[in-house]
Amino acid sequence: MVKRRNLAMEEQHSVTPLVSRYLEAYETNASKIDASSSPLIREPKSEALLYLKEYGIPSLQSEDYKHTDMVALLDKKWQFPFESEKRRDDEGSAYDRFDNLDALKVSMSCGSLPDKDTVQSVIKQMPNGCYVGSLCDFMLSDAPEQQKKRVASVYGKHAYPDNDALVALNTLFVSDALLVFIPQGVHCERLLHLNELIDSSHMQMRNERLVIIVEKEASLELLLSVAEPNATDAETLSLSVVEVDLGPSATLSLYNCEETGLKHNRLASFFIRQRAYSQMGIHSVMLHNGATRNNIWSRFLGEHASLTLNGMAIVDEERLVDTFTRVEHTKPNCFTDERYKHVAMEHATASFTGRIFVSQGADKTEAYQQDRNLLLSPDARVYAKPHLEIYADDVKCSHGMTTGQLDEQALFYMQQRGIPFAVAEKILSMAFTEDIISRIPNETLREKLSEAVKSYYFREE
């Protein structure tokens, strides 16, 4: 069994007045934050406080945060939602790329959970026994005690508060979590769309917690989209933690899509636990953003489980996309396939750090990791660090990365046939990421995202 990994024991961290400011903000406002919280939400906060006091915020010297300046991001005068009553309703005016999907849609804005009328409407359209809504409300409801115990075994247990500073901060400042619960044997045929709307009317930090439980032999497709419909010059920060628990033979496809403004910063951490024969896929598409850090921590708890990590990002101007993955093969006969592609232009930065850990006894493991990058500017930067750590003998594992430019011969060939250079460059760049889009299992969503990539390259300047 892999022991709980405390990064702070391995890395250099920066303990500064910055940490004191966050601790003081929590302690001053704890009565507001925790007033209506469940004991389940409050319980891990003491451990989060101890972690932050002892280890602080990871600096650029930290091995896992070399390309995302966490101290600079957090050392700003962010306003928390509980410090202001100011709200802006963007739902009516927002352009939604996924509007025409046959999906059960739940919109959230300003870091708040969806209202009860919205979630009740969605629940009525889902198979019997499914739940979407407040975790605190669920724990107070007449739901079966066995389901409540299952929720209690997940929240704060997969994303434990001493994992790193992002989890600790999120744990401190959340007052509730959005819970998605699919009971045993239930197949949710319609896509569930969780639509996060960013309010950039003022400088704000929002903390979001999502718990997804798909029980034995159940299935779900979930789209998590982040959009900033009316971007302004005000900086915003989203600190998001997602805990996923899959029962035996359960299936979950999670689509993580972001289209926000240059001033939005998103720090998202996904924690996944899979039992025997379960199947999980995370498909990430980043088209517009400011600075985005995606952490994915996964562990297999049973044999014959499979995980697909599939992602692409197009970054321009001074945008940043930084992806970190750690997959722990602790059981035999499990399968992982990681594929990421980045297109970097102008002064943008793309980074990928991938770690696959195969423990002793995890024989018959198959694990593949690939990162490919396209540089379209001499000022753009790409960093890649694929890594395998293997303690079993009978395994099939590989990893690799490539970074390059567009094929000059292909560009020349297209120009010879009357295609202008700028258009040829866009067509070849689109083709570079097409295989990532083609791996998305939902056909309608796949078409939407393919069109989104095309719109990005051929948008009106």
C-alpha cells in the first residue's frame, strides 16, 4: 500500500506573512464560513490549519511547482465571497458554447452552489436515486445511511488536507460542496453539465469543492465547463478541488473545459480513487485562460481498472497552462493511457509533469505516457517532464515527449497550392490536436469542441 504522500516533507516551501494573512482571514470569518456547514465539512479544517502553519505555500523552488508561481498568485488582495454581498447574475446573458447539448445543466456563479429549485429540477430528470446538490443538505436528508457513510468516506479522505497547500486552503474556506451521487447499478444516460460562471466584476477568490461518487456498476458522463462571459480587467482566482470515487465496474467520463479571460487564474486539483474493473476518463480542453494549473492524483484500489488522461491546450499572449499528474498503480492488471498536446505561441507557457508509480506486486500493469508540443513563436516556452517509477517486474510501461515546430515541407506544399501561409499554419495547428479531440467518447461534445478549436484559429481579430 502506498502511504499518504506529504509533499511538504520532500519539497522546499515558502512560509511567509502571506500564510498568516490567509490564516487570519479564516479565523476572523470562521463563524460566517462554517455557520451552516456540516460537521463533515468542518472536521478536516484543523488539519488544514496545522499544515499551512507548518509548511506554507510552495515556491518556485518546489519540484512540483517550478512553472506556476503560487506565491505570486496567492499574494494578492483577493476578496472572498463571504466578505461582500456583491453578486452579478451572468446566466441570462452568457454565451454558452454547450447550449444545444442534450444535457442536464446546473449553473453556478460567484463561487456559490446552484439554488435548490435548479437542482430539484435536474434531479427529477435523472434516474431514481441520483443526487446533485449541496453535500450539507444531503447529509441532513432522509437518504439511506449507507449512502451518507459513503459520502463521509470520500470527502476530505481522497483530497486530504495535508496533501498540499491548495487542498489545505480550499478545505479551510469552503462552507459546502457540490455532491454528485449515482447509486449502484444506475446508468445516467444524459450528460450532466456543471457550468461554472466567473464573475469578474471585482477582484475575487472563489473556493469550490466537488465530490463525485459513482457506485458499483453505475455510469455517468459529466461536463465541467468554466466560462467568463463578460471578462473585465479585474483579476479573479478559482481554487477548485474535485474528489472522485468509483465503485467496482463503475464508469465515469469527465470533460474539463475552460474558456476564460486573460485575467482569470484557475488552480484545480482532481483526486481519483478507482476500484476493480472501473473505467475513468478525464478529457481536458483549454482554449482560453489566464493562468491554469491542473493537478490530477489517481490511485487504483482494485484490479483490472483503467484510466485515460487526455488533454490539449492552446495558449497565446502571456497565458499559462501547467499540468501535473501522478498515477499510482498499487494493484495488478490495471491500465493507464496519458496523452497531452500543447500549442504555444507569442509569449505563452505550457508545462507538463507526469508521474506514473508502479508499486511492488502491481504486476501486469500497462501504463503509457506521452506529451507532444508545438512551438509557434521563439518567445513561447514549453516544459515537459514525463517520469516512470517502477517497482514491479512484469509490466508494460513507456513514456516520451516531443517539442517542435510545424513541418516546413507541409507548409511549402500548401502554399504551392494557393493556400496563404497564415491559413496553412492554422490548418496544420488544428490537425496537430485533432487526435486529442477524436478520443472524446461523446460524439456531440466532440463535434462542439472540434468546432471550438476551429473558431479559435479562425476567429475575427
